[in-house]
Amino acid sequence: MPRRRRRKLRWPARITLAILAIPLLYVFAALVGTQIPVNGGWHEPDQGITIYVADNGVHADLVLPASADGLDWRPFVPKSDMANAPAGAEWIAFGAGEKRVYLETPTWGDLTLKTAAIALTGGERVMHVEWVENPAYAARAIRLTPEQYRRLWAAIREGFELDAGGKPIRIDHPGYGPRDAFYRGTGRANAVHTCNQWAASRLRLAGVKAPLWSPFVQGLVSYYRPADQRT
């Protein structure tokens, strides 16, 4: 009889250990993925076009000039899409993330367990665009060759779902402030394809050195020089 009771207790214990092991395995996989670089032979050129990686401690945005090397974002995501974008803003921050997290959690205090669960298991991806006056707030800087910049520009553009006229589809949402807006994105966002992994994948497509898998922002920004550091 005692042996049977011990066996009955094994399965709940195993299930509990398995549940506890999932986040630990996720963090371990993230640490490993961060240490595996793609485009490992890339070096920042002496001259080129500078872009920035903005980091708020959780999420990364890619900050690009509104117009550079003949590529102009202004007709694609015009200031008129925003409530009141600054007239002098000449930089644009791009981010991608799960729809409910972006639209329903203006602050992390608004995040609910239901929203977090949907984000982890998979939801619609949306694009967040913000006009920026000065990119100095960004954590990291990356200088690109014109070819690398063109590839990055195209990779970011591919993240937008377009209408029949080739224009991004703006979501009816007030944004976080007067200078930003949301647009329908392509693909899905989940625990594997996070907002930070999206940013890393855009840089990889541009030919820039980036981590193989970096769901956390710290693993991404560690690859690049501080924005206030010159090379």
C-alpha cells in the first residue's frame, strides 16, 4: 500500500517540475542563441549610413533616417498618419510585436495574464511607427554601407501588410502619443518570434552581424556599440 501511494504522487510532481522547467529551458535557449552570431564576418564600415537600436529595457526599435540614399519613408508612413508628429522630426522608429500587447498595454502595468498568454502562444503581428526628432535616446548605433542599408530598408518594409495600392494599412488606434501609429503587419508574433527577434532578423537580412535567436533585448543590443561611442 505505501508503495502505491508513492507512485500516485510521482505524476503531479513530474508535471510540476516540467512546468517549472519550461521557463528555465527558454532562458537557457535564449542565452545559447544570443551567443551564436549570424554574419559573423561583418564589420562596421568607416563610412556609411548610421541607424540606431533603441532599447527601453524590454523592447527594441530600429531607428532609421526618414530619407537617406534615395530611399524615402515619408510617402510610406507620412506624418499625416499621426495625431501631431513634430514638423522637425527626421527619424523614424520601427518596431514589431503582438497585436494585443501593443494595442491594449500602453504601460507594462496594463499587461494581463490573458494578454501575456496570447502573446506567448501566438497572435497577430502589428507594426509600430514613431517619428523621432533626435535619435540620441537610442542605446546603440550601427553604421551601414549603402547596400546594407537598402537591404535593411526592404526587410523592414516587408513587415507591413499592404493594401491594393501598395500602402500600409493603418490600424484605428490613437497610438501612445501624438507622433506614433500602428499598422497591420505580416506573420505571427509569439514566444519564438518576439519583437526583439524581429529586429535581429531585419539586421541579419541586411547582412549585419546579429544573434541567431535573441528573444530578449539585452542579447541583441550587446552586439553593437553605444550610440555615444565613435568608431
